[in-house]
Amino acid sequence: MADRDGVIWLDGKLVPWRDAKVHVLTHSLHYGMGVFEGVRAYETDKGPAIFRLREHTDRLFNSAHILNMKVPYAKDVINQAQIDVVRENKLPHAYLRPLVFYGSEGMGLRAAGLNVHVAVAAWEWPSYMSPEALELGIKVRTSSYTRHHVNITMCKAKSSGSYMNSMLALNEALSGGADEALLLDNEGYVAEGSGENVFLIRDKVLYTPELTSCLDGITRKTIIQLAEERGYKVREKRLTRDEFYIADEAFFTGTAAEVTPIRELDGRIIGEGKRGPITEQLQAVYFDLVRGKLDEYRDWLTFAV
Ligand code: PMP
């Protein structure tokens, strides 16, 4: 990742990709206290369009606020930085990674005296799941790792340290032959995937876990709105893993994972064992709107031209 051409926005300036470096004593590298976003820009007929940029930046600032880190830039500066890295790197489509972190001004757990730094990188990252996964669905295993409790890391913050739990869960699932992990909360109810929110569909009603132990996903919110606008009921409630076993359809949502059908959980086939019809409908609308084909959702797109 580090050895390539291009530019990265670092602390207010665009710097050559290879020079966007930090010291090994960078505080956030040691203790995981940092926050970030994952944002996507899609190719449209008017150039690359960043999907729901303002909402991602709002969540970045909220995450920093939760961790009591003060971002030393205004939101519109960070929005412009994201537009600039897509444009200056001439990316037709991109994954964007804004990161807020403590620097190498000190070590130890006291936050006083540490400076908050901000980096924004963008690169082409076409598919997080394989293209077949988006059509055929993926195999998921319930994780042996519990998802964060609200009083351990605070789930509303998309914080760097939280992803240790995600990595443990995902790599356990992968080494067991599955494609993704489903994490339960500390009471045993379904929380989310390692980097996705989760939905099930039963009798044409969509269900998704309440926002207690999962991230307030921007794709989740988008899919809830798209489903309701198409006449589906959506309920946010506590869900159990066996409700997924007997669901008609299930899918993950996320900026990287987009709308990924789940065909199997813990060796139980879900529904027909492939992408279900409502998942297919919502996935198609999602892909059309992020690619700028649906005028009514143009407000969600920021053109990086
Ligand atoms: N949960 C977790 C743990 C995630 O990392 C992500 C990805 N940001 C999501 C849910 C989905 O959020 P979004 O739709 O905003 O990408």
C-alpha cells in the first residue's frame, strides 16, 4: 500500500503518497485510540461521485467527539480533502479512508499534550467481497468472539481499536472456511458482521438489530429508507441467530460490502440458499443510485470533479 504514486492529504496538505509517513512512536499505533471512516466514490456519467460524504464526515467527527479527540479542522475542510484526493489521484472510482489519530508527541495513556492529526487517502478498491458473492451470497459463521459492549469501547464511534475484535472474528471465520463472521452481543443477540450491519427478511418484513452493539451504518440507514419507500416494513429489534436460520433472506450492508446476500449461516441454508428477491431488488436500487442513475437521490452524491 505504501509504495505507489499519487497523493495523500496529511494535516492540511497534499503530500506524495510515499512521503505520507509517521514515526514508529505514533501514539495511535500503540493503543488504538483513533477514529476513521470508510467512504466510497462511484463512477458515474458525470465523473466520480462520493456517496453520502457529509454523513461520513459527520460520523467521523462524532466518533472523535466520543473519544474526546478534537479534530483540528472544520468539517468542510475534511470534505474538500476527500474530494481533492479522488480528483488529484485521477480515480474514476475509489475507496476513501479519512483517519484521525494521535501523533508521536508523547507515550503513555494520558491524552494531554498529544496532537490530533488527520490523513485522507483514496485508492481504487473495486470489490471487498468477490463479484460472485454479490450474486450468489456468502457463507457466514457465528463468531466465538463477542461484539463490543457499549460500556467497553462505545459502539457509536468507528474507532481504530474496535477493529481488533473485527479482525479476530473475520480471520477466525476465514480460517474455518466461511467468508464472514456474525458477531453476537454480550447477551447473545446478533450485533453485526466484522465490518457490516446485518438484516434478515421474513414474510416480506425486514429486521435489523437495534443500534446498541453495532455501528450506525450509513448503508444500513440507506437500505432502511429504500425499503420503506418501496412499501416494505422495517423493524429494528433484538434478533437471535436462530431467527437468521429460519429467515427467508438475509444480507449484510456496508460501504465496502455494499449489499451482500448471506446464503448460509453456521451450516444452515438460509431461504433458497442464494440471493433472495427482495435482497436483489434493494441491491439493484442501491447500485443504481450510487452510480448516479436515480435523480431523486442526487443529493447523496458529491461529484469529485
Ligand atoms: N459495522 C461495522 C463494524 C463496520 O466496520 C461497518 C463499515 N463502516 C459497518 C457496520 C457498516 O457501516 P457503513 O454502512 O456506514 O459503511
